[in-house]
Amino acid sequence: MINILIVEDDTTQIMGLKNIISEVINDCHIDMAQTYDNAMEYINANKDYDIFLLDISLCEDPDAPTGLDLGKYIRTLKVYNSTPIIFITSLNDKIQHAINSIHCYSYLVKPYTHNEVENALTDILDSSIIKEKPILFKSPDGVRFKVYPSKIFYITPQDHGISITYNSGNFITRQFTLETIINELPGNFYRCHRKYIVNMNYISNYDKVTSMIHIQNASIPIGRAHKQNFERRYLLNE
């Protein structure tokens, strides 16, 4: 699973980028922000992004923070010290600054083409910079094994630990709780109920009337306190 954040103030541009990325990368989760503040909320929400696409000019106010400012902040975070950043700009004079001071991986000059976006993404994917990190689990009898987050469907408490249902079945581990495992998971996981964490990418159906989602053969409730935020996240994922 590749987690991507697009920061672009133009609605048409951001939706176009999302569509192109979804075509190029089958197994991806895309968050979209149209303002600097919204982008900061995503970045500081304990998510684990693999690629950033940042529009340099986020608004017409010359005193407002820009995509360059956002890129500088991203580089101050140890976890994103070398994460690929693709800058988007119509200002050629900003490109050299982005390359030299922020170490962007690539850039797109508006109006860019589908092929230019695809080439920038495939260059990153082919470079082996991005590799999904497995989580090391230990079963109650002490057996250790690794599971990639992209293979996990949902997680629920069980036997003083958690039960993890994934593509090969399910298992129980007592080394995590729902409160601690969420910190090990990428941004496409969401705690939709006090007893469930779900992988948003595997949701096949959501019934607003019953507040139930369906993943594989399981029906999972949405907690009342989580319903509004879940629906916002779910609509963004569609």
C-alpha cells in the first residue's frame, strides 16, 4: 500500500491528479488537501506517507504559507527526511529553489500531461525508495511472524489482546491493544468503533441506515462517535 498526500488548491487539478495516480498505482491511498492548514493536519495526524505532491502556490495571498514552506516543514520531520516530494508549479523561477533547498525528487510544470505525472511516479516506484514495512507480531505461544499492513482487513479485541483478520486468515496477539496497534498502521486504517479498526481500502459497502460496513464476509458497526468522521473519510476514499 502506497500512501500519498496531494496538496493543491485547485479542485479540478487535485481531482485530476488523484485519477491519474489511481490509474498508475493500483494499491494506493490518497489524501487530498487544498490549504496549507489542512495539509498540516494530515501530516501531523500520525500518518505514514510515501509520496508528497505539493503545489508551490497554494493561494493568491503573497504573505500566506506556500508549498515550499510545507516542503521545508516536511523535511524537518525525521520520518520524512528522504520521502519523495514532487512539486507542482507554474513558476519556473521556483523550481531551482525547490531542488536545491528542499531536495525534491521531481517537479511538474503546469500545464502538465498525464504522461508527465505517470513518468514522475514510475520513476519513484522503480527507484525502490518505497517499500512497505511489515509489522512484527508474536502469537500467544511465542511464535514471531511478519504481516504487511496492506494484507490486513480489520482488527478487533480478543483474549486480552487483539485478533487480526488478514488475507491468510486470522491470528491473536497480546503484544498490542487497539490503542497501540493504530500507531503502527498507515493512514488508510481507521478506528470506526471502540472494538474495531478497519482497512478503508477493503470496504465493499457502507449502509448509512444501519451504520454498518462490509469487509469480506464481515459486517462491522460504525460507532456513533465515529460516524461523521468516518463518512467524511469514506467519501474521500471513493
